[in-house]
Amino acid sequence: MMTKAILSQITKFLDEKCENLEKIAVGVSGGPDSMCLTYCVNDWCKSRNIELHAIIIDHSLRLDSAEEANEVLTFLLRQQIKTSVIKWHGDKPKSGVQNAARNARYSMFVEYCKLHQIKHLVLGHNKDDNAETFLMRALRGSSINGMASINCYRDYKGIVILRPMLQIKRDDIEWFLRSVSWPYVTDPSNCNGPYNRTKIRSVIKMMAGQYLGDIDVVSALSLAAENASRANNFIEKCVEKSLNEFVIFQKNEIILQNTIYSLDDELLFRVFAKLAHYLTGKSIKFAKLSKIAVILREKRIYTHKLHNICIQKDVAHTIMRLHIAIL
């Protein structure tokens, strides 16, 4: 993919998704994805008189992370891009480091955007990321919901997250940066680290290089993720229709008509997942909810407590009630 094609693709995406903006932010790690994205978004902003904020998150997980963040900061400031470095303070977990770092990163992004009255944040996930996520979740036995492609547009805690590079490969991104003479940082953990995503990345390279010949593995996996996403969107619409048809929502209580148990398993399980989240504000493991849903379908009268949700079924209705302990 040529330089102009990548620039044009990102420009078109931003024009379609963003209207009447005064400010926009871009998340920057210093890696090739975020540096390519920053170049393109900066070009887009300059031609439309939009103020760009680059946000660098220093996770402090490697000894040289602060030095790398400062190098990226210095370079972007030379490009006259308003840039800030935010450090992840506090103790780091011994396990689940990547997930914890991601949650911390997004929290800091949101905090910065709200502080500076920025409503749109652009992130540099690419086609390879989409393929890796699909394969990683498939190997965990994820449902179609989990294997759906990364969203190119979503609302996250009041901030619109945009990902305009999901159709662009990592190799093309690195070629782009060489062509415009922009530097980037290489994180060694992306190549030989202990994390699952790094291992999946190696598996995909091995599949493409040794076993599948001319098959474009990244594109094939990314397409599978997009197909899963399309199917998942259809199922979600059916779930919303089922909620409207069978469920009555009250403050701390939900009443279900027992005709809801005529739904197919996938719809029934997702309905219960949404109802549990509605009551508790938390996500309960899908496997637990699906088991309860199956039992409720089979029994005429049943009572069960799941976390702090009391579930009671009689011959006509099922009631899910939030149990509030009185101290």
C-alpha cells in the first residue's frame, strides 16, 4: 500500500466519522502503528484547522520506558504537535500485566480527554491486531461475540474511540514511516516477550511462512473477525428485540415472561447476561449464566441466588431481583 493510499484512507475515515471538531487526541506508544497514525492525523488536522493532542503513556514496565517516552515527546514537539507524557504510577501486578496496563492506559486517555474537553480519541490498531485478537480468542474457545472484529468506532465512557487503520497491515505501516522518514520505537516484548499476544504473533508468522504458502493469513483471519462481527451485530439486534418482547425492567427488579425460554440458547444466554449486568453493573461469567438459564428453562418452579441476584421462577414469570444486604 503506497504512502498516498494510506494517508487517503485515514483521511477519508476521519472525514466520515468526525464533524465540526475543534480538538482531537491521538494515543501514542512510539511504535510504528501510533507514529504512522500521528503523522496522518496531524496532516488531516493541519488542513482543517483542528487542534491535535498527542498522549504518550509511560507504563514504566521496562527500565528504558521513560527514556523512550521522552524521545518520542521531543520528536513530536519538533513537529509542533501538542504532546504530553502521562506516567502509570503505583505497583504493577505480577500476573495479567497486559490487561492491567490496557485498563490503566484507557483510564488515563479518558481522564486527559475530559480534562481538555476532547471528545474524540484516535488509536492505532491495525489489520494484524485484528487477526491476532481473533485467533487468540478462538483458541480460548470464545463465543462469536468475543471473536468479533475490533470496533473501528465506539463510545467509551463518553469519549468516541476511533481506529482508522484496521484495514492496513503492519508491514505497510512500517514501509510508510520509512517513506516519510519518521522514526519509531521497537518494543522487544512485541517480538520475544512472554505475553500471549506475542506468541500468537509468532504463530501467525509461522503459519504464513512455513505451512500455508501463498495464503494471506492476516487478511484471512481479519476477514473471519469481520464476518463474526457482522453475525454478532445481527444477534445483538435479536437480543434487543427479545428484551422488548419478554422483559419488564424496574429499579432493582426484572420480570420475565416464561415464554422467554422458547428462545434459542444463544439468544437466551445473552439476554440473561444483559439482565445480570443491568442489575449489578458488572459482567458475570457467561458460563455461569448459561447454566442457570438452562436450569430455569427445564424447571417449572425454581429459586436460585447468583452473586447478589435472587432469581425466582413460578409457573408464569421469572423474577430477577438485586439483593441488597442490610448492615
